[in-house]
Amino acid sequence: MAGSTAARVPALGQPKGGQEGWSKGKVKDKAQHAVILDKTTSDKLYKDVQSYRLVTVAVLVDRLKINGSLARRCLADLEEKGIIKPVVQHSKMKIYTRAVGGTD
């Protein structure tokens, strides 16, 4: 009798009934973001960035649907023109805010 109960208990770590152990992960579609700044995106960039409190590469990529390298170049251009000012200049993450009241 003791041997028959051990045969009914499944071994730990094995899926029951031959089920698949891992679920199929969901695949995210590849984003088709712009790699060249066209006129409409450029106009939207200069108009909308002045209303953003926080400006990072991720914010521009998400809102303007542009490439990350293009977003970094846009940030450098906006800083050069005095539209935004740096808050944190880490080597991996640059955080900007809108420039209020002109240059300091």
C-alpha cells in the first residue's frame, strides 16, 4: 500500500499531465519611429517642448515618435538655443527642464 501512494504523487518540478512548463511570452511589435526630423515634427518639437516640465530622450521618443539618437540631437539643439536648460547631466541620462524667463 505504501508503494502505491508514492506512485500517485507527482514529482516536484514536473508539469502535470504533460502541460508546457513556460507560458508563451507576448511579443511587442517593433516601433517604426522617424530617423529624420521633418518639418511637421520639427514644428511640433519647438512648440510643445516649451510646455514640458521634464524633458528627456525617452519623453521625446514617446511623444514625438522619433528615434533615440535623433532625440539626443534635438535635446542638444534645444539647449544650444536656450529653450531648455539642464538639470542633471549624467553620462547615461541627461534631464532637462524648460528655460523660464530667458537666460540666467
